[in-house]
Amino acid sequence: MNITPVIWIITIVVTIAFFVYEFFAHVRRPHEPTIRESARWSVFYIGLAVLFGIGVGVFSGWTFGGEYFAGYLTEKALSIDNLFVFLIVMTGFAVPRAYQQKVLMIGIVIALIMRGIFIAVGAALIENFAWVFYVFGALLLLLAWRQVASHGHEPDPTRNILVRAARRILPVTDDYDRDRLTTVINGKRFVTPMVLTIVAIGFIDLVFALDSIPAIYGLTNEAYLVFTANAFALMGLRQLYFLVGGLLERLVYLAQGLAVILAFIGVKLVLHALHVNEVPFINGGESVAWAPEIPIWFSLTFIGVTVLVATVASLAKTRRSAARDAAKAVR
């Protein structure tokens, strides 16, 4: 893709403008969004992402359009998994519903910054070192195994090393003071649990950036598509949290679905690494002829079907479990 610095600047400015609007229009006034408000804005942001992908396909070719949509689907699925951990954090720190918007907004902005840094680093590595595809592929296979081994259960994010360090260093109150980060008690300034919540979410964002950036670079080498797919996946995530908050706990097979997607992209990256091989001790530093390149249409179809199957299977299982529990209660 021929992306000029002007296009990059416009894209970044527009992205920042959306988040600034989100803050002043919705987040600055603490409230719990209604289902109608959350649904309306979720549809708006998903529609915007789809229109952008169509624009990429029309103006840059459908190969790039397909890469964008595959990346967007993957990042959206990972973002929903991210939301589930956000829910655990909010519950662990007992954040009042009216103040959760602010925490989510800060967490999403931190996530975008983290991913922006990793996108730049990943682009530089890919540009200069072809062997990095082996590293990314191995990392994704390891992450896929971790997803399966954890059975979807994450370690308690409210007790990670950064949160424990913050508790030791900072004077923390037990109670919230609206959505403020600090409060004054008897003339002494304390930080509220809101700060610990943001620290926990920042740590989670770092971990998820390590998952998501290698995954999307397995689908496209275009840094612009990587950035825009991530930006659109994060836009509307705040509204989606309130829209599907109850649904998140019902997606019991989401972790397994993500494991399949990450493993697939990991294999795809290793095959691509063999195809563009420059490592001296592998086939004498020459391309491996039998290593196929998986076409983007197959990647897009595979990811879409996997997300659909994981969602349908999850909802079916939770429905059966609910019916079984109801029958036991009646007996």
C-alpha cells in the first residue's frame, strides 16, 4: 500500500478526535449507559469499521481489504477477551457501575498507545529481519497453548505484581470518592482504588498487546492496516462492555476459539517464514519450496467460522446448563 505521511497523520488525528469526543460527550459525566445508548454506538463503530474496510478494498485492492477484515475480526475477538478480564478487574476492585466508563476509557487509550508502540517495533523488525516471523509464529503457538491450558481462567489481575507494588508504595483509601483518582482525608492526600484499577488494566493491556500484534502481523505486513484494524477494534469497546456485559460470562468457549485462531496464525507465520527464509541453518538460507502461502481469503474464512462456532457453542452450552439447573431446582 502507498500510504503517505499525510494519510498517516490524518488517520492518527481522526482516531484521537474520536476518543476526545468520547470522553467529553459520554465519559466526563459519570453515568451507566443504557442498553439503547450502548447498542446505538456499538452499531455505529462496527459500521464505521466495515465502511473503512470496503474503502480499503475499493481503493487499494481486495487483497488488502481482505487482510484488513481478517485483522479486524481477530483483533475484535481478542478485544472481547480483553473485556472479560476488564470485567474481572472491575468486580475485584468493586468499581461502581457509574464510574466504570472512565476506567474503561483510560484502559482503551492505554491499549491503543501500547499497541501503537508494538506496531512500530514490529514493522521495524519485519522490515529488517525476516527471521522475526519464526519468533512471532512460535510466540503465537505458545500463547495458543496457554489459552488451552488455562481453560479460559486468567490469574487474578487485581493481585498482579504492579498492583501489589502500588499498594505498598502509595497510600490507598478503602473507599471511592466518586470517579476521582485522589482524595484528601484529614488534610492528607490519598489515592483511591480507582488508581489501582487503572494500574491493573494497564498491565492487562501490555499482556494483550503481546498477543494481538504478532497475531495481526501474521495476517498482513502493512503497518497501516495493523494500526487501523486495532483502532477500529478498540473504538466502541466501552459501549460493547455495557451492551454484552452479561453475555461475556456466557462465552465459555471464547478462550478455546482464540486458541485455535492464534495457533492457525502461528502456523501461517511459520510457513511464511519458511517461504521467505534467510536463516543460514535452514535450507542453506534459501526459500523452502514446499512451504505454501495461505491465501488471505482462507484466513478470513477460517477466523470468521471459528469465532461463529465458538460463540454458538458457548451460547448452546450455557443454555443447556441453565435448563439443567432449573430442572434440578424444580426437583
